[in-house]
Amino acid sequence: MLAVFFATYAAVFLAEIAGDKLLYTTGVLSSRYRPLPIMVGVTIAFMAKMAVAVVIGERIAHLPPLLVASVTALSFIGVAYTVWRKPLVARAHKKEDTTAGKAAMVSFAAIFFSEWGDVGQVTAAAMAAKWTSEPDATSAWPYIVWLGAVLAMVTKGALAASIGAGARKWIEKTFSPKVIRYGGVGLLLLLGVMSVLETLGIG
């Protein structure tokens, strides 16, 4: 069982970490929000997406590209709008605490509603198909594949959030709040366009 877990973890992590746009999306979010609510939101999203991958298997890779592209575009536009609406000046500590739920929801939406059928999900689906077809497979193996895939994705999210959180102080000292807002929104929209074009097989 440990072999199944570590094989899935390694396969999904390596597939996801190379050039993945959601890595950068999480980094952008962590430059505007605190890491903990971001990690809560992305973890729930990863749990749900990998559950779908394990259950549906390879079929997720054959979703209509236009549907995936539309959901991805709306997701990135929504997240960019939320970042745009965030106040330029930091609020008092008590009020900042009340935005943790909002930050978690924005982070959840950024991950859950974008890039369905991406390399991480397809890898998790393939691992589920591979391991559950083994002669000595048990009914617990799909759950082990799911757990390995989720922890790989959470590791990726934690890396992005910690890098973004570390850069947050430097960014706030170096750039004005308006530049941070324009830069963050611009980068999110650029990543959204790249994701849509990739999903549609353009470029």
C-alpha cells in the first residue's frame, strides 16, 4: 500500500510541478492574502478534483475543450475581479481576520473551476486505473491513490503559497499598492488566457 501511495504522490507531483500555471496562480493569491486561508481553499479544491479524477478515470481528459476553456476563463476573470476589489490599504487586524473565509473561497474557486483534465488529474486517473487493475488490488487502493494525489497537489500549493508569502513583504516595500493591484490582476488575466488557449489546443 505504501508503494501505491508514494508512486502516486511522485507521479502527480512531478507531472504538476513543471510549468503548471496554477502554481503561479497560487503565488499571486499569496501576495494578496495570508497563506493559511489560501491553503484551506486549495486543499479542499484539490481533494474534490482528485476524487473526480480517481472516480472518472481517463474520461476527464475527454471533456469538451470549449466547456473546459469557458469554465477556466470565468474562473480567472472572477479571481482577477476579486483581487481588483481588495482594498489598497491593509485593514485593521480584526477586519483582516474576517476576510480569511473570503480568501479561502477565492483560492478554492481559482483551483476548482480551472484546468479540468490537466496533467495532474490525468496522471491521478491513470494511476487509479493502473493500481486498481492489479491482481492483488484491494478496495482501499483507490483511496490510497486519491490521498497520494491530494498530498502531491497540497505540496505544490504549499510551495507556491510560501514563495508568495515570502515575496509579499518585499513586494509591499518595493511597489505601491496600485502597482501591486495592476500587476496581480494583469498576471491572473494573462494566465487565464494562456490556460484557455492551451485547453483549446491553440499555441
